[in-house]
Amino acid sequence: MRNRRAVLATLAGAASLALTLSACGQTTAGGGKARSGEGTIGIVMPTQASQRWVTEGKTMVDDLKGKGYDAKLVYGEDNPKTQVAQIEKLVQDGVNALIIAAIDNKSLNGVLQQAAEAKIPVISYDRLILGTPNVDYYVSFDNEQVGRLQALYIIDQLGLEKGKGPFNIELFAGSPDDNNTQFFFDGAMHLLQPFMDSGQLVVRSGQTTLDKVTTLRWDGPTAQRRLDTILAQSYRSRKVDAILSPYDGISMGVLAALKADGYGSGSKPLPIITGQDAELPSVKSIIKGEQSQTIYKDVRELAGVAVDMANDILNDKTPTVNNRRSYKNGVKAVPARLLQPTSVDKSNYEYVLVAGGFYKDSQLR
């Protein structure tokens, strides 16, 4: 989730870079338990190339400071090996808890075993860490609901429930190493598949299974290249009516490919394009009438939930969860706290995003 990769590559070597911020309490040496207002929490984020991770990292640091904790915030810049090294360093530093948004959710088994041996609790943040028993809790949004909201928007805008069609659609999914990708795609396809079966939706490329439509690292240029090929091969004499895009960065790549193929004019209007994360470029695009929709997830709230969960764990309280069985990581079902997402388009962005304080009106001009 990410476009300025070339610039950020210079930071990756220092992605041991830790935005380390001190709070007003004293740091407790060693991992494990700490009293409220004492201790250090390690916050491990995937990349600074996506606005959401920067917002969430800052929010968690501020919230922890307000509770009296120190925080060590690191960004792995989409390099799984860098992230493993960062976590290993935090374990060696004796943090009292870890909040981790994984880059590759299958690469952390060894380093999380080190955390377990040091009695450091682990909260898997937004992306479920797979294949290890050493994950204590998971915090995220209802990921299948994200996909359902994207699908519902396409269904409503095309009038599929009124029997309209056939329409051409192409499918995009997230990174194959992110567990959320499956949930987003399953949620969307649960609603779209019946219309594909009936012939109201047609995937001209024939690429309909998850393994054919993923986008490594959620990368916009990767999505752009894939759609360039699809348009050249499958739409020479046809037009695409809808694009299922799971994330705003992918949506930006999709838009670039469509515009390069002549979409966006009166004779060749842009298709319906979904998205996720309400990133600023995409919200501006929605206002301009280009991208159609995005899914807003108040990441400030999610960050606050993770902080509260860490604080509860360190004070021998049982964190609040609302799903104990659905999020299985291959070893166990990880207790989860799930928040609800919101569909946003041109009709409600002012109410949801501006009145809700996520953006100022001046930022959207």
C-alpha cells in the first residue's frame, strides 16, 4: 500500500530507523509484564509509503504516551527481512509488548518464538500473522465486510439486482502474502459470483481465481501493468464497466492504465472503480468523478484499540474481543477485536471524512 518506493528505498537500509519517542513513565527492563504507565511497547509497521501506516504509527505513539508508556516505532519499508531484524532488535531491547503489522505474515515464526521465550506478548495488527502459536490477539476491521461493501457498490451502481447487464468486470486482489487478501476477496466474490454465474457480469480476461488476480505488495504500478495487458488482449473492441479494486493504491494504478487506454472521455467513460483506506489521492479522485468509491476505516480508532489491548495485557486484564473463532492462523484461532468499515463515495465523503475529522475540507481542494 505505496508509490514512492524509489525514494523510500534509501530509507530501507535505515529502516531499523525507529521513531523512538519517550513518554513520562520509566521504562521497565526486560519483556513481559509492566504496570500501567511503565514499560516500552514496540510498534512494527510495514511501510511509510502508505498514508495509513504513518497515521496509525503516530496515533499509537501518542496514545501510549498519554498512558505513560514509552514507544519504539519502526517501519520495515516493505522488506520482510528488515522487519524480522527490527523485531529481533526490539526483543533484545526488552520491550514489554509488541504490536506488529506484518509485511509477510508467514516470515515471523522464528523471531516470534524469541519473543515468546522472553515472555513478550504479541498483538497482530490489521494483518493476521500466520503459522505460529506466539500471537496473543488480533485487531483489525471486519475484512470480509470490506469486500462485501465493495461488491455491493458495484451491484448497486450497475443495477444488477434489477436484472441489468451483461457488464464487463475485471477483478483485482491484494498481496498474496497478506492474509487479509483472502478475506477481502471472499467477501466480494460471495456477492459477485451469482451475477457472474448468471452472465450479468463477465470477466473477459478469464482471470477469476484469487491466484490469478493478486497484486504483490499491493503495488499500484504492478496493478497498472496487469490491467494494461488485460485491456490490450481482451478489450480491443469492448469496454470494461467495473473494476473490483481492494485498495486505493491499486485503484490509482488501475486509473492510470484506463486513462492511457482512452477512458475518461465522453465516448469512453471510466468504469466503476472501488477502493479501500480513503487515502487522500483517492478521495480527491472520487470528488473529481474518477475513482468511484473507497472503504473508510478509521485507523485512529484501530490504533487506539491496539493500545488499549496492550495496556490491558500488561495490567493482567483480559482485552475485549468480539470474535474468537474465525481468524485461524494455521496453528490456532486468534482472539480478535474487529471494527466496522464504511463505504464512501462522492455522495457522503463530506459527512464521513470531513465532519468526522479525518480530513479538513482544505485538504480535499
